[in-house]
Amino acid sequence: MVKDISTEQRILEAARRVFMKKGMAGARMQEIADEAGINKALLHYYFRSKDKLFEHILMEVVGRIATSLKSMMELDIPIIQRLCFFVEIYVDVLMENRYLPLFVLTEINQNPERFASMIREHIVVNMQDFIVQLEDEIEQGKINPVHPLHLVSSVLGMIIFPFAAFPLIEEAMGDNFAPLARNFLNQRKEVVKEFVINALTPKNHDK
């Protein structure tokens, strides 16, 4: 049997939905097969085990984040511009994949070791470069003093939380709220970038 790309994609989309709701521990291969509209034998043909399927999905999640960070670090630009560039990319990723925040949060809660190992491999190196530049610009007086972890936590929180809460708010408020909520999510780029600029720009900085 030759593997069909459309079938594989359907399996991955179904797996994302199931894993997002139940995490690795709670998901069942039969449930994923039912969600994809195929039989369990075909699911095992494409992905031999639940662990292999979950690893594929998780690597996709980490890969998207790592790619954003890598793109940001390759640019020779000041830290404020670098962060604004990251905000642009990350919001775009979440707009296209709104399942990501809940998926990541579920995995962090249920199996932090697995996710932490991937973070160390794909993201920590880029973060170290970011911290070096941040501390250098603070020392030169180009930006306000700020703890790197507080800065990163604030920016990520401002981006991620609205997307993580969106399904709950949309369900609670009903269909009439959907257009307003989507418009709210579309505005996150400018809101978060404005926060970055205001938080880091010294008051005596010439505009």
C-alpha cells in the first residue's frame, strides 16, 4: 500500500484535535481513527504507535516556535525590533493554528520532561543569544533594565493567553461573539508590540 498524503494529513489534523483535548495520556488510537474517519488498522499503518504520532505532532509544535526564534535571531537589528518581529511571526502562527496554546499547555502539565527536552534542543540556544543582546543593550543604556525571564514571560503571556482562552470565550458567548473575538485576536500584534516599545524604550529616548 502506498501512503496517501491527504490521508496522512487527515490523521494529523484529527490527532491534533484529540491530543489537544486529552493530552498524550488520555488519547486513544481508536478515538483518533474515528475522528479521522478511518479504521484503526489504517491508522497504525501510517503511524505505528500513539507515541510516534504524538511525537510527530509535538515536534511540529516545537518546530514552529523554533523557526520563529531562529528567524528572529538571524536579523542584525536592535532588541526592540527583534521582539516586534517575533510578535508578528508568533501571532501569525497562532492565527493559523489556534490549537497550539492549549496543546502545549496540556503537554506541559501532563509530561513536562518530554516537552522540556525538546525545548532544550531547539529553543534554548536561540534564547541564550537573545539574553546576551538584551543585557548588552541594557548596559549601553539603549533600553530600560528588565529581567530577561520577566520580559519573555510578559510577551508570551500577552500573545498566548487570548488564544488559549478563545475557545472557552467563544463557546460561552455564542456565535454572535465570534466576529468580535476574531477581530480582537487580529489586534494582538499591535497591542503587544506597543507594550514592548513602551516597556523597553527609555523615557529620555529621542523619538
